Amino acid sequence: MMIFSARDAKNAFGRLLDEAAAAPVRIEKHGRAVAVVMSVRHHQKLLEERDDLIAQLGALHPELSKLHAENDRLRAALAPARGEPAAVVQTDAPPETDEDSPLNQYDLSAADGRLRFLWALHFDYQEQGLLMAVNHVWDSLGAPKAARCEAMAGRLGLRGRGKTALRHVLERFLQETLYELPVEEIPSMADFPDFERWNAVCHEIFQRADAAYCAIARRYEALLDGREPELPVPPAPLGRLIKGPWRRIRSTPHKQ
């Protein structure tokens, strides 16, 4: 960005306007930025971009409400029975607090409990719940505990034994789901002929992200159970390997 001092902006106002016609110009006084001068064209473009973002956020609100409702429905369905009537779920209610869903309440002896445990670790606790998660898995394991944990870590190419191995496994789960999950960027609504088509594309993106998370959760559920995890299918090769037939070459005697 071009920079003018306040004195230069006053003494060379015409040149300031010429520069601002090409790109915004920053005005500084005693080395401190005090103003920005821009052309009407650039200002109008910023206003249009702002209006477009506001429209996109407004259009996303119904979809976000649906996601909140689905999240609440799943949490209610996965919550263990407490012998009390189900609470009324509000679609705009904030996520449950830690006291409502402690990690150590999940029964890890069943696949459903292991999946609910991973769900809660990912959505409710993340790194802050690692110590609680490690202790709960350790307390739930049968003997030999240390060897079981070492085997879990080994299947992921990680090292460690006992609780150290468990921590590495659960840290890797959070790494994959929080930071490596392939989430596509939401496209601009301006690139679509109507809202319905844009909304359909956004819904497909959300579905693919959900499927990717579920695939990761199933792998780690298998690891916690001591089973071989179902690894993702490697991508197909881009080319085709051409095999044989070999051409026979007549050997010639070696000259002395």
C-alpha cells in the first residue's frame, strides 16, 4: 500500500488522488497511520463484498440451525440411559457442559460406547480431556494393559507403552479429526444461479465431511477394541502398468 505523510498529502493532493485511483493510500502522521484514502470504485467494491458476505451468512443460518438440531438429536440418542424422562431438546441450546457428559461414563466394552466416547472427546473435550480419556481407557482395559496399549500405538506406527501409548493414540485421533479432516471450503453464493443450488452444494460438502469423520471414528473404535482398523482405500494409480510379453534375445559368446 502506498504511504503518504500528512504533509505530503496536503502539499501533493492531486498526486494523492491519482495514486488512490489505482489503490488505497495510507496517510501517516508522525509515523502513525491516521487515515486511508481510496477511490469510489474501490469503496463500492468493498461495500458489495460486505453485502455478499452478509447474504451468505444469512443463507447459512437455516443450514446451521439444522446442523445444531441434528447434533442435539445425536447427542440425545447417544446419551446413556439415566432412568429418567428424556429432556426436551432445544435446537438453539448451547452444547452440554462437561458435568453433563463426563468421558468416564461411557461403557468401552461395546462398540456403541466406544464410538460415543470418541464423539464426546472430539466435540466436547478435545485436548483438555486427554488425561481423563487416557485414564478411562486404561481403567476399562483388561490385562495385560500395557501390552494392549503398545499394540494400539504400534498399529498407527507410534511408540510407547502403557498410558503413554494410549495418549499417543488419542492425540493422533484428535489430530486427524480436528486438523487433518478434509473439509472443503464453502463456495460463494454469487457463483450459483440460485440459493437452492448453492444450498444443495453446501449440504453435500457437510455430508462428505461427516462421512470422513465417521470413517476415522470407526478406525479408532476398532483400535480401542484391539481389532485391526479398516484403513482408508489408497487412491487408484494414475497410469496403467504394461506387462510383457518379453522379447527373447539370443545370447552371444563373450569375446576373449
